[in-house]
Amino acid sequence: MKIKAFVCVVLLTGGFAAAKPGPLPAALASAGAVGETASIGAVGGHDTRAQRSPGAQPPYGELGEVVVTAEKRTTNLQQTPIAATVLTGVQLMHAGVVNVDQLETISPSVVVNDFGQGADFNIRGIGEGEHNTQTQPGVITYRDGVADLSLIPNEPYYDISSIQVLRGPQGTFAGENAIGGAVYIRETPPSFNGVHGYLVGQYGNYNDTMLQGAVNIPMTKTLASRLAFYEEYRNSFFRITGPYSGGNGTLKESAFRYSLLWQPSRSLSAIWRTDYAYIDSGGYPASPATAKTPLYDISANGPQLAINEIARSTLNVNYKMNDGITLRSISGVQYGRTSYNADLDGTARLNYVFKDQVPGLLYSQEFDLISPEEGFLTWVAGVYYQGLDYYYPIKTGFYIGFPPGIFDEYINGTVLNDTAATFGQLGFHFGRGVKFQLGARYSYNDSTNRVHIVIPEFSYDQPDHQTEHDDRVTGKAALSWTVDGGNYLYAFVATGYKQGGLNTPIGTQLQAPFRAEYVTDYELGWKTSALADRLRMQLDGYYDRYHNFQVTIADPVLPTQSLEVNNPSPTTLYGVEASLQAVVGHLSLDANAAINRSILGTFFANDPRVGGAAACLPLSGPASVSCVNLSGHPQTYAPKLTYNFGGQYVFYVPGGSTLTMRANYSHVGSQWATLFDNAALGDFLGARDLLSSQVAYGRGKWTFTAYGTNLTNEHYVSAMMSQLRYAGLPRQYGIRVMRVF
């Protein structure tokens, strides 16, 4: 299981969305200033030389300004035509968000189903439903402008400045892997605000021991550095019986980040970062999807292993010219390796095991030109290149034993993916608060297999040398109107797509590639503030036509074999989302909710788990016991209802101390893990309702916190994959101590 620790750092004072009187600790000022703004000439949207000081917080009892950088500029969320949830690092800490899994607890329409080696990350039912090196993610994560290596999704969030969760296709700026949405992570940059930092220690049940911290060191007038680290150990949640062999779900995790800022002038700045993370999850114990045994009781005999490693280096350079135009360069190189062993039948019989050890290399380069923000016409132009290479070492890269020693299948070789794109956006600023934006992106993708499928018992060695190409224009046209200081209306149409990929051969026959997905999204939105900016609300509605959903089914002609195909008819998705933030004295509140619907068009398919003897054509069937009519079924991972809300109250104790009490509640409705909606085979994932709370006492530079997550100890299935059910997190609780300096 992945790291699930609750809050990493606790703010001495301050609400979830509200600014409180008195300064923040210096170590957290840059990460937690709710009203933080930024200049366009700064690195990654940050003004690293003169960040907003703690004394520049918004007036007491008001909500601070929230900004987004999704359009290559720093803009006010309340006046940007986008559906998004934006939280500062401090707010993430209060909400208990420490990695990608918990994002569903702070944003509407977001679902993250964790099955160990990966996660189904979907927004509004669009994202990723299959998991292999050929199927790209549909919700992409950027760290300081660099796309993440999706092979390893479970890096911890630590020393974070802010996270932006964008809903809907981001086809102009985020590219072809953002058909469902995008996540922008801004890690805390170095600053020139003196030596400062923090240290946090934690101990909880399951012997959960965590230590993290950061230190900021100005080195010269133009050079500053920041070092952050994260360490955690936790015992397993599981009770494992039977002739079990290796791996029990114990977590051991280490990560660090070094950042170096060079800013010789107000016009030029550069940040170089290097990250490393080692995550040993001790395997991903799971039981069969149809099991009736307690969720945390596991009987397995296959070897269990789950180790992820990633090293990343990025360089972000900004130069602001005399005419106000900014030139930005964003470079990145990442190397990751995942090692995974699993018992795929989840029983004590050693008859179906899986192993892989897949290294991946991601390298990317982006150049942007950004106009000044003033004037009738504003613009952004850019080019992008990305290479993504996966390697399958001989006999250790990919292996299935069914059972081991009787039927052994290996895949070895390389899978190469290349992406090139050019993009731009024009903004026309008419009078009376009316603005029109037009953005477009042309992307070209190339995916190449250079692998062999080997079954030694049958002297089988099948080369799989194929190439698949995609190219498409996506973009966004938006019309917005700032009605007055408290009301903002917008409407837009946006498009996005996700590249196709290659199937492995069946026998000696190469199979046709699966094609790219694409979506057209129509949205209306209203953002408002009231009560002297003590109340804010964001409301949006969307209607999507989603084409070519990539899904694994039984081969229409050979039902005993499986391959990945495209849904032949579009899926219709629509819904309404709402968010609210409020401040009443010492009390701050936040809430998010979404109602979503999805309907598949005409589609017939054989369930590969059931099989069948007759052909089943995708558009005509005919329907039978084995050929299922999927028409009208909901999209996978698309619950009808999601909502979450939280409240916080700060008591000011005589002598300068604070007592902060916070509670969070999150509901993710029931959903289906496959299009077949077969509850008997484990497809149905029930609703999950999670309650967490914490009480923090702050005095001077110290904060002492008692925390608890999943307080009702709800046992729920977090994901279903490969006919296994994966357990969600049980109740966790403990204490945490923080010292700032």
C-alpha cells in the first residue's frame, strides 16, 4: 500500500481558506501565504526575490486571493474561465493531502482508485481506465511546469507551495495527456528572506513514524538554496495467512529535494531542482474481487514486492525583456523504475503470478513567449517536445506465470513514445469587463514497440515491432464577463485528446492499434463573492461528448483472447459542480459538490473474464449470454455524486497561544470498475465516506497536533484490478510535533 499518512505540517494559526491575524512563521510564509501573488517574470509564476511578507496578509476575516497558473500567467481564480480547486501548501496540510490519492477529498468530480502499482485518476469520468506502457494517463501532473513520469504516481507531497486541480480538458497548455484535467504542483522555491525552515515528527498507530523538514539558505545576494526531505516507516494494515512468500505491505519511504535559485536581476531568474524518492510499499496485498472474507485478511502464496524509485532534475529559466515580453524555458529529465511482484489470483494456490521491473526515462523541453498583461491584445506562444522510453529487461522486465514453470510468458525490449507540439493563445480585452480568449495546440505523437513475447515451454518467440502515429489540433474558445467586483460569468468550448497505442500479438498475428481518444467539452460558469469577500462561490455546468474510450475486451472474433479497443460510439457526460469558501470570525468553512451523469452509446462486447464461443461485433452484437449490450451503461470510475466539506475554528488563548480544531468529511459515490457492470465479478465499488479531524495547539515556534483519519474505520474497496480487490485505508491516528525556525 502507498503512503497514506495524514497531515505533514500544521500551521500555527490560520484557517483553511482564511487569513488570520498575526504573522505566519517565517518558515511557512512562502508556502502558506493564502494571499500570495506573483509576477509574470518570476520562475514558475513566483516572485522569488520579493515574496509577499507575512505582514501583507489580507485583512482579518477575509478570504485571501487565490491564483492559478494554468494559462502560463498568474491570474485570479475568481476571474479565470476555468473549473479548478486551488489549495496552498498549508491548506493541503489541514486537509490531510499528502499524495495523489487524497485529491478526491478536496475537489468535486475527482476519483482516484489506488490499486498499488498505479491509480485510476479520473475527473468527470475521463482519464485512464487501462494500465500499461501503451495507455497514457488522461489526467496529467506537472511539477513546476514539468510533466510527471506517470509510471510512478505515489511520490509524497512535502514542502509544497500550492496544488491546482483543473477539471475538464486542458488541450491548449497541458497537452494530449490532459483529456480529463490536469494537476499543477508548485513546490516551495528558495527565497532571499533569510535562513528559515521547519521540522516535523509524527508517530501513530501501525507504528507509523514520520520525519520531514526543510531549510532555506540565502547564499549570496543573487543565489539561494532550499533543502527538503521526507522519511516514513509504517507497519502493514494486513493480516496475512497461508503459505505466504515475501512482502506484507510494510511501508518504507525516503525522499529529498534540493533547489537552487539564481536571480541576478529583476529580469532574469532560474531555479534548478533535483528530487529523489525511494518508496518500498512492501507489496500490494489483495484478495480476489469476489472474496467474502474480511478486507484486510489476505491469503496468498505468490511473491509480493513493490518498490518505486524516481530521480528528477528540472531547470526553469525566465527572462523578462525590456518590452515586457517574457521568454521562459522549462527543461526536465526523469528516470524512474518500478519493481512489482503480485499474486494475481490472491489465494494460497501458487497458480497465477506476475512480475515486472520496468525502468522509464522521460525528457522534455518547452519554450514559451508571453506578452505583457496590459493592453487590448495579450498572447502566449510555445513549443514542446517530450520523449518517453520504457525498457523491459530480459526475463525481469515483464513476466506472467500461469502457473510458474508450466506456462511462463516474458516480454523484453523497448517501448518508445515521442511527442512534439506547438501552441498559443490570444486574449482580446474588450471594454466593460468583456474578454474573449482563443487557444489552440497542434500535437504529434509516435509510439513504437520494439519487443519480443517469449514463452519458453512452447519455444515461442514472437517479435512485436509496430509503430502508431497520432496528430490532432485541440484548444479552447472562451468568452467571459466581469459583471462587477463580485460577479464573473464565463462560457467556453474546449477540446482534448489522448494518444492511441499498440496491442501485443495474438499468436503470430499482429493486432491493430487502438486509436486516440478525444472529447469536446461545453461549459458555463459563475463565480461570485459577497459579504465583503467573506463568502465565495464557484458554480459550473458541463456537457461532454467523449469519443474512442480505450478499453480492454475480449477479441470480437476470438473471444478467448483479449485486446485493447476503442468504444465505437461516443459517451455522453454532463454534470454540475459547486464550491464554496466562507469566513465567519474565527470560523472558516469550505465545501465542494458535484452531480455527474454518463451514458455509453451503442457498444457490444464479450467480457474477457467470461469469454464466449461466438463472435461479438462492437456495433451490432448480437447480444447473448457472452456478448453484453453495454449501451446506456455508465462510464467507468464516474460516480454520480461526490462531495466534501470541512470546518475549522481557531481559539486564541491568553499568552499568545492558539488552539485550532478542524474536521473534514468526504463522500465519493459508488462506481463501476469496468463497463460490464458485473457486480458478481467485483466490478461494483461501493461509496466511501471518510471523516478526519485534528486538534492543534500552537505556542511560539512549536505546534502539537493530535490527528485521526477514517475515524469511523470504514472498510472499503479502493480499486479493482486484474480480478483483485484493493483495500482502502483503515483508521489511522497519532500525534505530530512541529518546530519552525
